[in-house]
Amino acid sequence: MNITVNEELLAYIDPLTPDELDALERSLLTEGCRDALVLWGDVLVDGHNRYTLCRKHGLAFNTLQNTSFKSMDDVHLWMIDQHLGRRSVSDFQRGVLALRKKDILGTRQQVLPNEAITPSDNAPAVHQGAAPLTSRDALAKAARISSNTITQIEKIQKSAAPELVAAIKSGTISINAAATVASLPIEKQVAAVAGGKKELQQAARQVRETRAVARTEPESLEGVIARLKQTITELTAENTALKARLSER
């Protein structure tokens, strides 16, 4: 059987940790590959790690065609739903996946303004006459995390250095503290990550203390102007990124 590994799909979901991969390999060697690999035509959609390990050890596996996929967005939505349903997924990963889902459904809503789109539990989005995944509470419910955590993850996605994101994934810093550190210039974020857990905690504490002082002091005209300029810059960057995503579809 010809199975194609799509690199974009392979990278769409965060990889297993070394410990998780070792556990999966032991399970396959002991019990075999019990779950079928999911395909879209000849493209592998689910089971990349199992496929690699089965080939490595010459283990037999079964495949299952999902005929409901009509586009790559359908594939992405299905992958997101599958991972949101798994207990091993971290809160940060859940938030990122829910936000990806929101972007896909939001784009579809723009393309089909007269049809409401809502995700199913374990399948691609379908037209069911309900509102899309747009509210903060709906996102939080889909990800099974708090709406405040969703807000923090959005801030991290917009402003965090790759090194800071890696620190979140490794458990070195909490989502809450990382959202605070993400307000610093990139070079200061990188320096804090390089300093380790204590340095990151110190950076977050200093940002919070600075904000607390600022709330007790009247803001100068220069400060208002600077804040408005920063807001305009951030909104322009978001608009540019949205246009880029739309042009890719």
C-alpha cells in the first residue's frame, strides 16, 4: 500500500515527547498496532508515529479511509478535534488548537456568509444552523480551559519569542507568567528564558510590579500617544497576518 506522509500535516500537531514516544513504542511491540491509521486517499492523516514505528519494527497495521474530508481544512478540523479529545494534551496545546479551529471556521463563515458553521465533536465542521466558534466562552469550552487562559494564549501567540513558547511547552514557565513576560521586548524574553526558571519568574514579577505602579499614577499625554501607537501597530500586524492567511486558502 502506498502511504504518503504530508509534511505539513506531520507538523500540524506538536510531536510526542521522547518519553511518550518510548511508551508508544513499547506498547506497539507488546500489543501490536491495534488502532487503524486514518487516510485521506493515500495521505496519512492520523497515526504518523505508529506508522513510523511499525515500519521500523516490521509490525502489521490496518488503515481506514475517511471519506468525509472535502478539503485540507476538513482534515485540519478533524485532527484538531481528535487531539482536543485526548487527556494527554496540555492546556497550552488545547488553547492553540481551539484558536486554530476558530480561524478556520471564521474564514469559512466569511466565504459562506449565509450559512452558519459549527464544529461537530469528532468530525469536520458541518452546517447546522448554529453560531461559529467565535466567543471567548465557546473557545474555552472547546479547549476545556478557562476563558482567561484563552486570552493569555492569544497574547502569547501574538508576542512571545519562540524560546518563550518552547519554555511553556517544556513546563519551565506557566501560561499565566508567560503571557506577562511576552509583553517584554523579544530580546528581554530570550534573555529571561536563557536564565532559566528563576529568571523567568523574576521577569514576570517585575512586569506585574511595573504595571501596578502605572495604575496608581496618572498617565501622561506622551504615554497615551505611545500606547495608542502601539495599539495601531499591533492591529496593523494582525490585519496583515489575517490577509496573508486568507490569501493562502
